[in-house]
Amino acid sequence: MMKKENPNQVLEELIQSIFDVHNENYGYRRIHLELKNRGYKVNHKKVQRIMKN
């Protein structure tokens, strides 16, 4: 069985880097805002889902 590649890989890495840069003090709301400011259009629920894992 082949493992499907993760379509959110880049987004997950970006979220992790923002989280790390801000000393793990940012929740999904602030991360979503930061992504929006960087020009990424992502639903806040998706950010929340990714951060939950």
C-alpha cells in the first residue's frame, strides 16, 4: 500500500516555524493572522486542525 503524500506539508512546516519563532506562545488565531499577513489564504479551522496533531 502506497502512502499518500501530505498536501499540507508546506503549510505544516510554515505553521511550525511561526510557532517556534514566537517561543510557542502563539495559538491558532495568531498563527492564522500571521499566515494572512504573509499572503497565505488559509481557513482558521484548517490551521487549528493542523496544530492539533
